[in-house]
Amino acid sequence: MSRLWSSDGRTCHDGLDMARVVFSIRLGSQGRIAVPAELCRELDLEEGTELAIRSEGRRLILEPRRDVLRRLRRRFADVGDVSLADELTADRAEKARRESGE
């Protein structure tokens, strides 16, 4: 992949999507990172915004926690009011009845 770094050495445009700017940042003390102001504006991130972080291969994925929750709620919207604890208890009770020969 070709990358074109800016003259200040802080940003680059990757060869796959010239419209996407890739920022070069350094890991700070205690593993801290600072999100560049331009990205904060673009993603509507403010001080105190909770971010979810996960790894994908050798990449770190940061996204607003509210977006993750919204996606999960949509994914499980059709599940309804289900108590997993109640289902597990009933399942174990049924298994115990079968094992006791009832």
C-alpha cells in the first residue's frame, strides 16, 4: 500500500482511499493516546465521551460507546424480554429431572 505523508510528517493519505487522512500519533505514558482535534470534530467527540476499544488483528478499533450500544440494541431488538438466568435455571432443572429418571 502506498502512503503519501504530509510535509509536517504528521498525517498521511493511504493509497486505497485518498480522501481518508491517516494520523500518526504516539503512545503516551500509561498507554494513553490523544485523538486529533480534526477527528474529534468529524466524529462529534467531546471531552468525556466514552469510547469502546477492541483489537482486530494488529489494529486497534476505537468507536463511541453509544454507537456500539445502538448497534447491539438493533441486533437484539427482536429477542424481546428474555431472562437468560431464568432460561439457564429451567434448562438445568430439566436436565436434572432427565438424569434422575423422572
